[in-house]
Amino acid sequence: MDFDLESYVSGILRDIRERGIEAVKEYSKRFDGFEGPFRVSEEEFREAEEVIPEKDREIIERTIKRLWDYHERQKPKDELFIKNGSLYGLIYRPIGRIGIYVPGGKPLPSTLMMVAVPAKIAGVKKIAVTIPPKDGKVNPYVLYVARRLGISEVYKLGGVQAIGAMAYGIGMKKVDKIFGPGNRFVNEAKRQVFGVVGIDSLAGPSEIAVIADGSADKGYVLADLLSQLEHGKDSRAWLLTTSEELAEYCSRGGVEVILCETLEECAGNVNEIAPEHLEIITENPMGIVGLIENAGAIYLGPYTPVPSADYFLGVNHVLPTGGTARFGGVLTVIDFLKPITLAMVSREEFLAERELGLRLAEIEGMELHRRSMEVRK
């Protein structure tokens, strides 16, 4: 039986758009088995805080600090300059309201941290979080992280209905941009609401590529390759190596091995793959970085495994997948900011350079454009 994902998701979104909260309630009951109030109550936040062990609170606090320290350096400053008595530049303003989708299959407090921390640094003031409930509840670690980051608006909503609710303002105020990964239904829903709202990216199955030579520890390399396959059956893992011994050792468990003559050939193959994560475990990893053009993230040396970046290094783990590293990149503070052009032109410069605009308006047949410039004296 053929399944048309696009039509299926489109039908749900249309129904939500037309029937509003009643449709959201029906899909929530059907897909999540949930019928209660969607918004997490203050009491539920307090209960979650009480069950988090002190040691885990410390772990979360240290992780947030590392993320904050790394991402704070990314915030751009307004750029203004004066030329010929005129003022030009770019100014940055945060997105007004965002939505963060947190997957519910496994509790992922790290996803909320990775998205909310740069959003907060950018100055986003209003954040709504949706997460599929399990047995009517939201994972306490996700709630604890939300509270720690000053987010009080969390909804027990998953799947297409969560995306529809955020995009169309059903049961909550409409958001301006949606962030966060999800399954193929969530991904398709994000694709279809793009334009009504912004989206961060279309996240696919996790990927890892490892470039390694004979100096690499075989156990390290294999453990790293298998770690990303843990995400699911659609995940991909590539080993690109000049070592026959390493290639033979890692040829197991779904790992795709590409044996190359040189490390330059390994890098060329990586650029074709454009993986989400790339580890380089060679004698001189920095010597290869210059050859890499397409990768979501690059991790160098034997002590920078992908899982460490997923959790505690401070770098962001929201990355392009499915070859989209050819044109996309890692989530940064800039994704939560809008650059706005600023100009204040002096009379002298305007009159001196006006002929450029007058002639271009003539070429394009835009008479009223020409007139707008011509009337000024």
C-alpha cells in the first residue's frame, strides 16, 4: 500500500487550520493518547524540580554554562559606518517569538538546551516549547531545563498537531519561527508551514563520517561510528581511511567503509557525502581541515567524539543532515536574529549619485520609482 506523506500531513494541517483547537484535541488523543489540558501547569513544573537529583542539577548547570560561554561569542554587533557624510550599516534584532519542538520518543533535554541557550543570548523574549506527552506527562528533565532557562510556556503536544498549533496559533499565540528536530511527520509539517512561519531546517537521520589513518585507535573509531547508528535504523556511518587494517576492523554493524589511497582522497569523498558530523582522527588532523568544504561540524583528534559534542563541549548539535551541509550550517545565535539594513543618506551624496537610480529606473520601466528620486532637490 502506497503512503503519500505529503498529502497525509497536508490533510491534518488543513483540518487544524479550519477546525482549530477541536482538531488539535482529536489528533492529540489519537496519536498521543492524551486528553487533558495542553499547557504544563505551575504545579507540574514544581513536581519536576523536586524529582531531579542534586547531582543532575549540577550536570545541567555546568552544561548550560559551557553552551552559554561558547555561543555568547557568536552574537554580532551592529555594524555602522559613515561614507560621504551618509550613514550605512546593519543592525540586528531578535525574533519576537519562537517555538521549540522537543521530540518525545526519548527524553531530550539536550535538544532544548541547544536551541534555547542561543535564543536567549540573541534576546528572544517569548519561547513556546511543545513535546509529546508520555502517559499524560512531560519528562521532568525537559521541564527542569525549561524552568532553568526562564521558559514557562510548555505544551503537551507532539507530531503534526504541535507544528500546526505553533504555526497557526491554535491553543497558543502564533510563533514566528519553529526550531527543533522531529520524525518524518514533523519534518514534513515544518516544510509545509514554512512561509507562514520560519523554520530552522529539515532534520533527517543522524550521520557521522570519520577520516582516520593507521595512527587512529581502532576501538575509538568503531565506538564513534556505532554511536550515531544508535539513533535509528536510517542513521548513516561512513569510515574513510587509508588503513586496510582499520577498514577491516570497522566493517561491521552497518558501517560503510571507503578505503582510499590518500587522505586527500578521503577528504574529497567527504565533500561528496557532506555529512552532519565529521571526525578527523589522523596524525595531523589540522592539515586536513583546509580540504573540507562540506560538513555540518568537524571534530579533530581522538578526544573529540561526536557524543561529547552532542552533550557537553558547548558547540551546538543542531546540524544539517542529508547532504544539506552543501548549503546549510550549524545552528547559531544568528539564526535567532534578523539583520536589518540601515541607511541615512546626505543630500549631497544623494544628488551626486542620483543619476544611477534614475537611469536604472528608466531601463526597468519603473516610472514612479524614477519620479520618487527625481522630485528631491
